[in-house]
Amino acid sequence: MTSKLFESRRLLASAVAAVGAVALVVAPTTPAAASTIRDGWVQLCPWGNYRVHLEYVDLNNHTVQLGPVLDPGADCWWGPVPTGSESTLFWVIGHFNTSSGTFEVIGPSRQYETFYNGVDGIGFAAEGTTASGGRKDAHYYRY
């Protein structure tokens, strides 16, 4: 009886470990729902075949990078927007795969998004490829 109990516990532990491993692989690549992004925070998910980062206009009216450059398929990045309660503009910037050049990724509002800090959170999912110089195939959606 003891050996059957031991075997049952071992099989249960193996099953739990397998389910946990699958959950770790799937969970990080899912973007947050817009309603779950904290007010004043931004999320970027790199789902295209190119590296990507965010830029925004700071309080001195300079365009600066926010967060790291993310490799294709990396986990989504989260961070606070450092403009207090002021609104700002965001750009999703793609990096070409064959050079050190960059390009503005096109989205629903064309090239930039207005963000009202302290009122909502914002998320971007960059998709597509750098074909056609990133002009036709690279895009993002906002959530």
C-alpha cells in the first residue's frame, strides 16, 4: 500500500510540474487588457520580426527613449511614464534587421499616440515584418 501511495504522489508531482512549466511559457507573452494597465503606465509587446522600443516627449519637449530595446518574441515590458499628470506623445520605433537604422512603426493613429498620464494606462503590440522598409508590413495596435 505504501508503494502505491508513493507512486501516486510521484505522478501527481510530475503532472503539477508539467502544468507549471507550460504556464510559464504561455503567460509572459500575453498583453494585459487595457483596463488592467495601471494609470500612468505603459506596456510594449514585441511580436514582429524586428526589435522595438518606445519614445515619448518629456516635460522639456525632448523626445527620449522609454524602456529597453526589445528583441522579437521577448516578454512584454512594463514601465511608468515619467511625465507626472501631463499628457504626452508616444512613438513605437522599430529597428531594421539588416542595418542599424530605425523607423516609426505605423498604428491606428498613424505614427504617434497621445497619452493622458494619470488618467489611463496604455499598451502597444508591435507586429509584422521589416519588409518594404517597415512602411507597409510593420504595424502596432493599441490596447
